[in-house]
Amino acid sequence: MRRFFSLLALVMFVALDLGGCPTSTGDNSQTAGSGLSAGDLFSDSASPADRPDELTLAFPECNEPLSVDAWRARVLELVNEARTSRGLSALTYSQQLESQATQYACEMIGYDFFAHENPVTGSTLRERAEQFQYDFQIIGENLAAGQPTPEEAMDDWMNSAGHRENILNREFVELGIGIRTGGTYGTYWVQEFGRPRQVSIIEVPGDTEEMVGR
């Protein structure tokens, strides 16, 4: 029987300064609750095998799984099931955070480490958000490695208090997911949670939340 390593790491960062990188436009994210299924968020006319993969050129050992779109959709679905079952709002999907998450998965594979700070480049979560011009009020990151399926990755995160706190944090409104294969642990999972500066949460009666764009 093949055994899989199970590693977990988490971090959350709150921006306290008033400056920041230019924020992206609303075109970088799609909302699962806007009539699209989770599968629609990740549909593409070309399969992963047919699409050019610049990250693989930079990190030859970092591969895009053939099922990556389905896996990302499943992780998003499981996260939102966990949130809505507890009366929390569902997260919207951010392609911008996905790009950040995917590159970091490749960095962990290519440089052979598992941590929130890259020991080779020294990059932190905040610096990676700045690199991808994600102007945030609050940002968080969950990492996992070695789990062969989205369900197992989510089970491990939900069974860890800190990771579960990120998943269920009412301050987050967006999620991006990076999944890559290769390296020491076989499969690397990265969740990037965020709340852009232009989005505020207003509490309204009935234990519901309203997101307001600014």
C-alpha cells in the first residue's frame, strides 16, 4: 500500500498600512453564486495538456495535473459547503489568487521546501501578494502536500484548528487554488484567501453578510 505524506502549514496576514499595490479590476474573479457551477469556473476549450505552461518551463519538475480544473472546482465546492453550512457566505473565486497560489506550488516543488516563506528567494506571503498586485485588507494561506485527492486535502485542513480557521474566517471573500504535482511529496495544494481593499463587509440583520465594492 502506498503511503502519502501529509504536511500542513498556515499563515494569515492583515494589512495595517494605507498604501499598497494597484488592485486588479473585477474581471479577475468570478462568483460561484452568479449562476455558474463550480465546473463552469474552470472550464476551458483546451485541456491542461494542450495549454502552454510557462511555470513548467521555469520549474521542470512542476507539473499541472490533467484533473487540475476538476480538483480546483472540488476544493472550492468543499470550502463553500463548509462555510455555508455554518451560516457564512460563500467565497468568490479569484484567478489572481490562483496565479499566486500556483506559482508558489511550483516554487515549493522546484526548490524542494514546504513552508510559507521561500528559503531560496526569501519571499513572504505579503511579498507574493504584492508581486501579483493583489491589494488586500487581509490575506491568508493554507498549504498541504502529499494528499492524493481534494477530499483528503480538505479533510486534513478541516481537522487542523488553524487551517479550519482560515477556511471559516468570515473576513475572507475570495479564494484562489493552486495544485501541482512533482517534488518530494507528489501533490502540492495551496489555498490563498483574501479580501481586497475595495471590498467591505457590512453586517445586516439576520446573521447575513453583504459585500460592498468600493
